[in-house]
Amino acid sequence: MHIKEFNYRKGREGEEEARIFLENKGYELIEANFEIDIGEIDLIMSKDGWLVFVEVKYKSDDYMGLPEEMITPRKLAQVKRVAEIYLMKNPKMRRTFVKYRVDAVCILGSSLKHYENLE
């Protein structure tokens, strides 16, 4: 297996782990892996009237840094742009959810952290 394929698989496993974690916290999955030419949103979920765009970062160890360090201001801006395009393409969602935010789930080995409302 090539390293790119391995990383893709591990990333999808991390997204599944994050989805289950968030569903156990009362979130509902709306869509996974919304992708357009400028980027992707890993999970789109809802809770308490919020539409939540979730960026998932998975690392098996901290050898090359923490997953949180992968969420740069540039990455956050990209996620926000993709979220805005999602809302434009889905006017029903824009009407249903008047509030939206960007969260992150960072997984390091077996440790998982949820960060709400990234700015």
C-alpha cells in the first residue's frame, strides 16, 4: 500500500471515530465529505439549532507535531469558504439553520479532543 493511500484510509477512520464521538454527544450527521474544487469539509452535523462544519485531524503519534497544529489560519479560512459555498448550494440548510460554526476534532492516537467554534 502506498503512503498516500494509507494516509487516506487513516483519515477516513479518524472521521468515522469523530462522527461516532459527536453523535454520542447528541450531534446529528447531515453529510460527510462534502467536496468541491477548493476543498472539503469532513463532517457536517447539527446540534441545538447549529449547523456545524467539522474539520477532523488524525495523527497516530506526535512525532511530526500535534493534530491541532495542522489547523492553520489558512486551513480555517478554506473550511469557512467551503462552508459558505455549501450554504449557497443548499438554501434549505441556510433557512433551517440560521447559526453555523466551524468545529475541529483532533485525534492523537487514542486521545480525542473536540474544539467548538473555531475563529
